[in-house]
Amino acid sequence: MSDRRPHVSGDVLASRYELADLVSESLGASNWRGVDRILHRNVRVELLPADDPRGQNFLEAARLSTTVTDHRFLRVLDLLQDEDGVHVVVREWAKATPLSRLLAQSPLPNRRAAAIVAEVAESIAHAHDRGLVHRRLTPHQVLLKESGAVRIVGLGVATALAPADHQDSDDDLAAYRAADVTALGKLLYACLVSRWPGGHVDGLRAAPTEHGHLLQPTLDPGPVVEQVRAGVLRDVDLICDRILEPHRHRDPLTTADEIARALYEAGDLDDDHFDEPLGYDVTSPDLLRLAPVVEPSGPPPGLEPPRRRPKAFDPQPPTRRERLGSRLQSMTHGDRALVLLALVTAIVLFVVLAFLVGRESGRVGDPFSQAPPDTPVRVLPIDRVIDFDPQSDDGRENPEQVDLVMDDDPATGWTTSTYFGRADLGGLKDGVGLILDLGRVREVEQLRLTMGGTPTDLSILTAPSTVSTPPSDIAGLREMTTLNGAGQDVSVAFPARTRTRYVVIWLRSLPSVGDGEYRGEIRQATVRGR
């Protein structure tokens, strides 16, 4: 193993990610809360020693996880290979509470338990469709935000940190998917009774068993959960039983998609019969509810309030039409008439201005328009590739080779000139590179590159969305990420809602191609986004 000292709080990786708090350590990897010093936001930083034989599996699993676009999985933002003696995976940070912490205090109401597990099952089904499995699904891997949103961590981590010489067969993958389905049933069980089937997990006590099976009924025959805690809705209890005891049912639930559909259908039942009072004190009740809590206000009622007049003597309430007519009539008297006239005038002016601005934008194109949020992520067409050498006399660097980046041939590509003596372009300039012109402003999500040699130091930059001509200088460009010692396959995730027309690949240090000779090469480039 390496003699390099362990990383501690305050260390900075790639001159960008500062380690703040150690969150956990497992299977030789460590998880940190970090701070992105460029974008000034919290990130989740996962570290694995570079000399660990599982290193390539660790990085490849992170790359594959980007194919699962479900928003409930924490997105991969950056990958760093052998950075300061460690492989680094940077993910988004979720300010949330682990589900295990809530269950340690009390079970969840029926509706909230069904809603949480339904969302988790739907996300796991998406991952299974992409050929990925979780393998470590427990309450600690499920996070709940104050808004009630669900987040999931740990996708593919168990596979990434498996022994390096192990190759999963088709039977292994089928067994892993089945284990995820069983884990969903155990997760639902734990949400309902605060016990974990099969043993002590994440601070939860083991579920009671009888003769090696989950506790059987004693007084009233029924599914397994109802024997442990009263008040569990029968339909939710039955779903749990169809997952954990499939041999007892003619229609067991055997896939994550089936579990999600069954729980969503159960969640449509009448509210009055779905949730019951908890009877426990919990840290944050809002995390357990689907609707916000409304606290009563005003003075308390009298000890002996007066008796209400019988409703039979009350006048008939006005109809909706009568109430509307009364409001309109009151608005046409006195100063209210002037206010109403001013309001109508303002609305008319706003509509006219909006029409004129929209017509003008339709003529020249609006660089600030955004794609609809439901637009799928896809490979974006690259209109052209431009060589970028702003610090040379003519501003060009092998322009006749730029089309090789888009010829779909991994054996050919654009190369820099050959520099002598030093990897940093012979000390002659700060860098050279390529400009990817997307034709118009796009929302970019990911950039994948195939390089011709290793190692290469590079930066990924973008032009502001208002720029409509190719940049001629590095000034004014926004740096998205910096990679030092990158390998042949490079994958970069852009920050959310990054919009640009021009993506710049800036090479700062080149691989060696001979004795004292250095030359960089970019063979393929792919941009994904909306």
C-alpha cells in the first residue's frame, strides 16, 4: 500500500474540492462532505486509494450510474483519476435526514411509509432497466429532505467495491435484482414497525420470528406486519407479505416496478382510514407527513361557550353566483372603481408588451429560453469543431484535423503540435484546445472525451449563453471543471442548468510521445443535454 498520509479535513483535491467532514468509511472507501470552491456549494466526495485493485471498477461504476437519470439518485458531478493518491467521485450533496434516524424513534404512518417505499421502488426499477443494481438497500441509504423529497445513495457501490477479480454472471445479476426486491419489502416492513427482518440493521432491532419465519398470527390470522403492530392498514400489510412471503400468495410481487405500482394504488385509498396517530415524539413530524402541519392560532375557547343557535333558524346561504355578483358590485363603488380600472389597464399593457417581446424573440432567437423540464437528455449534435490557440501568432493549431473528432473513428483525432522539453506545452503558452460549437444555445449535462494518450491535464470551459460567436480568448469563459492526469476516457458532468453554445476543451499539460517530446490528442467528443 502507499506510504502517502491519509486525507484529513481541510485537504483540497484538484485545487477545487475541499474536504470538510468525514461522513463514513466502508469497504476501504471513505465518504466526505466537501465544498466546491469554484461553485461554492456542498458536494459528496467519495475516495478510494489509487493503488487499490478495485480502482477501475470504482470509477467505471460511477460512470455507469450517470446512465440512470432518475432524480432521486444523487448525480455524479465529477470524476478524478489518481488525484493526490486517490480516485475521487464527486456527487451532489443532499441536506436530508437518513430514514434510519426517524425509524429509530417511531414507525411511520401508513400513507407516508407507502409513499416513501413507492418512490424508492420506482427508482430501483429505473436502475434495473439500465442494468444496475443497488445491493445495499437499507434505511440508512434512503434520505428524506425537509420538503418530503426522497433521495437514495449507494447505487452500484457494493458492486464497485467487490473483489477486483470477480466477474458477475447473468445468474449473479438476477440474484442481485431479486435481493433488491426483497430489500424493498424489508424497507416497507421497517417503515411500518421499526424492525428489520433478518437481523439488526442501521440501529433497528431484528423483526420477531417464529420457527425461522416472520412472526405468525396469534389471535387474528393475517399478514406478518399486523402481528407486530396494531393499526397497520390491511392493504399495505398485504403488499409487504406478498414481497417477503411470496410462497403464500398466488400473485407475489417479484419486481421493483410491481411493488411501486401496488403501493401507489394503495396510496389512493381514503385518507380517513389510511393514517393513524403516531403516539410517539419524533424529531421532525413534517418529515413523516404528506401535507404541512397547520398549528391552531387565536385565543383558547371559553370554558363554557354559549350554545349555538339551531341551524334550522339560520338564513339560507347565498349561492356562488350571488356571492360573485355582490363582490363585483362592491368593486365598482368609490375608490375601488379607480383601482379596478388601473388594474385592468396594467393587465392590458402587460399582455401587449409580452406579445411584442415574444414576436421579436421569435425573429432573432432567445438565448435565455430553457428546454421544458420533461425533455429527455440525449446526445446533442455538434455543428462544427474549431481549433483554439489564442496565444499563438495566427491563433490556429492544426485546423485541418478538427473534423477527425466527429468522424466516429476512435483511431483518428485532432492533435496538437509537438512541444519540446516540458509537458506544459514547452512553457510557451498556457494551453491549446478545441471549441465545440453546438449550433445554438443548449442546456448541457455531460461531456465525454476519448483522448489519444495519458496523462493529460485539461480544463472544461463554457462561453456565456449570450455569446453568439466563437470565443477568441480564454478571458470571459466559465470554468466548469479541471482534471489533472486524466486518462484516455474522460467524463465530465456540468452543473445543473448550464446553458451555452460553445464548449471549450483546454489542454494544459500534454502526454509524452518520445524523448523530451510532448503532444496531445482528442479523438472523440460527445455532449449530452437538452
